[in-house]
Amino acid sequence: DAPSTEPDTGDLGPAIVRRKRFALTPMDEEEAIEQMILLSHEDFFVFMNSATGLVNVLYRRRDGALGLIEPDID
């Protein structure tokens, strides 16, 4: 085998190719669902839960229902 002319960066797997920043507006879960639909976010919606003050992720499950990821900070 001939040595590679490519630099060895190691196999780190998938790389982040884009970063996006946006302001989080506190809202309740119902408003988050409305915003997810209004903005046509089909897979997920990140929001600050006004009841807890924590960032939550609303997501569409494979069965079509919605799920909610809530952080458990120790």
C-alpha cells in the first residue's frame, strides 16, 4: 500500500456542519405545540418551558404522536 497524501484527522464520525443560534421565548407546552405546527417544524421544536424555566424539546415520534424531552439537571 502506498502512503496516503490525506492528512490523518482520525475517524471522529459525523461532523457538525452548521450551527444556528436563536432566542428562546418562554412558553407553555400547548403554545410550543402551536408554534411547532405554525412554523412547519415537522420533527422537533426547542423551547423554554415557562412552567419550569428549563429548555425542552418537543418532537414527533415515529407513531406520529408527540414526545417531550425534559432535562433532569443534578
